[in-house]
Amino acid sequence: GAERRFLFKHKRTGEKVELLLEHGSLLLMKDVTQSHWLHHLPIAKRIRQPHISLTFRTIADAGKTPAGHSAK
């Protein structure tokens, strides 16, 4: 897809970080990135090429194992 700017803002300090995601890029966010930073793709009106964003999430359910069986 199109090359895009990706922005992070630290929730506590307000520090800002910008990345340039090129065609074929993969950005993996986990652990402290998710809990301490806000993130978004800013609107880019001049970009006419499409981009694809996929999100994969792991949702933990208290009292259950990852396979979905009750913990003993």
C-alpha cells in the first residue's frame, strides 16, 4: 500500500515519535507500547493510493487458558 506516517504519543510525558511506514512494512506493537503510548495514522488527503491495515489482538479471559478450557 501507500507509504504512510505513523504517530505515537506517550500517555504520561507527551513525547511524540513519528515513523514512516513504507510499502510492505510490518509494525508490531506489544507490552509497554500498548499500555504507555497512543498511536494513529493521521489523515493524509494528498495520498490517493490505498493502504491496508490489519489488527490482530489477543484477548485474555480471567480463569480460562488460551485454548479456551477452564483453569483448574
